[in-house]
Amino acid sequence: MKKTFREKMIVKFTQLAKKNELLRYPCLTALSVILGGYHICRHFVTNTKRYASVAFVIIFFMNSCSFSFAVFAERTGFIKAQETYSAIVEDIDISLAVETEIDPEPRIEIEDETDLEYNPKSGATGVDVYTLDDILGSDESYQSENTQEEGISEELAEDYVFVSTDWRLVLINKQHPIPEDYEFKLGKIKDGLLCDERIIDDLLLMMQAAKNDGLNIAIQSPYRTSDRQESNFNKRIKLYMGQGMSYMDAYKKASQVITVPGCSEHEIGLALDITSDTFQPLIQEFADTEEGKWLAEHSYEYGFILRYPSGKEYITSIEYEPWHFRYVGREAAKVMYEEGICLEEFWDKYL
């Protein structure tokens, strides 16, 4: 009977090993490698059709599903995302455009006052803006009794421990949407201006401290409903698509300017847009104003942080916003200010 390739190799290397004892182990090693490679090659040859079919299915699946996966990846854990994005496309009612060069800061076609809030060229915001005098009015007793406390300057106790369950430290971003069981109570700053009621005292203390230094900071757009956040986001996508971007590029650029719905700190009342009585547009030039400089230097003393600092865009996934402040409590704010870290980095180091 004709010997197989395997049998021939075994006989050949066995004879070689018997002739020379020093070649025994090298022969066994070489035989194992040759036979192993032989069986692998034979397996692929005999199953060529099967592997070709599997490869075809994988390639087809990746091509057909890449769009939906990219959209879903922006809001990990939210099944609602698919419904939202479908609604966006239906509302836009235009076909995906061919990618072309566009103005990096395109002008928004104003349809109503809400669009003004995100117009980077506008000198007005289209939303209510309140200074400390607007908020307190003639209530001088409240001002004298509750807004005279100084910011913190003492060192943290050596045994102070940060805990992830602290409501002040909840991490909300694209990768960490608002938890379904997250609860908070809204408090009124002024008229329809709302935020988490637990941050109002420190907010007013900070505003009073700025006023004591001759500055008049102003609050706008604190708490937003989920519907308002979604509407703002959809309008930004529609704007970029109208300028020639594909849907995916428009979505990506919009998410760098406006937080994805369901992932915004405005939706839980812990974030506020802060400017001044004389400079109200939400643009990066606010950082050069006296109020912008004061907030960057002193806001931590009252528990607030500059949430999206310059140089941290690769971590926060949001462009530099010198007007966007988030309440985290005085202890954590002090650490983040002194170490020059953002909230994501704070979580990695302390929680």
C-alpha cells in the first residue's frame, strides 16, 4: 500500500535520528513543524469553499451595517438612539449630500429665537440672560445673609475620600449617558431659569463674589429639557447637511459643538452657560473678557469647573467652551483646578 506524506516524513526523520543521536531532538522538532504545517494547509485546501463563504458574509455584513453601527456607537447603551436618528433623517427631508469644503463656522439661517442660541457669529443669544441684580432684585436681606461667604482656600483633609455615588460627581458624556434612575429636583433661579436646587446657593455666592470684584457675570441656559437638547442637536445636523456635509460628517461635527441628546449635563441641571452683562454670545472670545478670566480663576472656589477646557478636547470630545461651567462640589473642583485635569481625568484618578 502506498505510504502517505505523513508516514513518509515519520520514517525519514526516524531513520535520520537513529543514525545520529545528536540529531534526535532536532529531527523531532522539524518533524512536528512540517506535519503541523501540512495539516493546516490541507485543512484550508479542503475547506476553501467554506472559508470563502464566511469571508463573503462578513464583508457584506460590514458594508451594509457600517452606517447604523457608527450612529449607534455615539450613544452607547441607548436603544432610543436609533429612533432619534431615524426621526432626524425624516425631518431633514433631503438626500445625503456629496462632501464638499464648507465654511468651518457656517452661518445659521434663523428660523426662530431658539436658533440664536447657537449662532457663533451672533451678538445675542436669543435666551433669557440674568445677572445677580436680576435674580435677587430688591431682596437685600437674602443678599446680605446668604451671599457674603468667601470661597474655600483651606486644604482638603488627608482622609477625605471621593465616592462615585456622590451626585455632584456624576459623569455625563457621550460614553456615559444620563442613568435611567438618576433623580434630582429643580429649583428656580429666576422666572423660567431652572437648575438643580442644590447648587443655587453656591451659584449666587459666586455671582456675588464676582460683583464684589467689580464684575457682573450673567447666567443663561442652565437646565434644558431632553426635547430642547434634541431639537438643538437636530437643527445643527440639518445646518451642516445643508452646507454639503454627509449625514455622518454632520453628526460628528454637531456632536463636537452640542452634546448628544441624553448625554448633556444641562439635562440634569448641573451645567450652566455663564457670560457677562456686556458680553453674551457663546463664543471662545469670552475667555478674553474680565469675567471670563475671573471665572476661570475663581469658579472652583464655589464648586464649579470649566467643563470643557482648552487642550482637553481629545478627552472630552467637545471643543473648548470657556462659558460652560459644571457644578462638582468645592472639594473636587479644588483638586481639578490645582491639578489642571478635567472631570474624565478626575474619575480615572480618584474614582
